[in-house]
Amino acid sequence: MPKLTGQCLCGGVSFSADGDVAFQANCHCTDCRQTTGATFATLLFMQKSDVEVSGEVKSFSHTVDSGNVLTKHFCPNCGSQVFGTGAKRPEMISLRAGCINEQEHVKPQINIFSGSKMNCTVMDPDLPAPERMPG
Ligand SMILES: [Zn+2]
Ligand SMILES: [Zn+2]
């Protein structure tokens, strides 16, 4: 049994993941807000080799301030963004938490880019909230 499973809105793209989640973050950066259409994105970072994706995805790459090139992968039919990758750490993948079925495994540990969060977004005061990406 895979630990995590998920799918896009139409079901054309799905994933199953087995392995440790390295890092979970709510990201409030403008890119995540625009790409998800939500007020922030919750991302689960894992080893790419632990995740199996089925279905055809379309991808969009963009360069961020740090110089890293990030790629969003989404369903070409319904437009749901299912996961992301980055050129700096090509061995990692970040699953979009909203697509995940096993909600009990979704526990963000940090709010990143809190400096660009929307005014209406309420953050858990018990979590660290750096203004930018730490490290
Ligand atoms: Zn879809
Ligand atoms: Zn972000």
C-alpha cells in the first residue's frame, strides 16, 4: 500500500508515493498563489524516486529570484497542478497537498514566504514563519 495517493480534478493524472516526506511547508509566495489560484500552497517534498506518477502532465518552467528554475506539472485536461520540481534539487519532487487523499499525512511544519502572504490568510502561530525561504 502506498503511503500517499492523489489525483487531479478529472482523475487523468494520479500519483502514489511511498517513502519519507522530507519537508512539508505552506508557501505563501506570489508564484504559489498564482499557480494554485489559492491563497497559499501546501507542499510535501519527497524523493522523486519514491513517487510514481501516472497520466500525462504538462509542465511550465519559470526562473525565481534565487536563480533556481522551478517547474510546475499539471493536468492538461483539467488544469490541476499536481506536483512541482526544481533544477537545484532535481532528485526532489513536491506534491501539492490539496490533491492528496491521505489527509492524516498532511501536517505542514512551517509557513514560508510569510512576507508575501495575503492579508486574509490566517497562519498557525505555533509554526515558524520566515519571510522568505530558509537556507
Ligand atoms: Zn485532470
Ligand atoms: Zn511558493
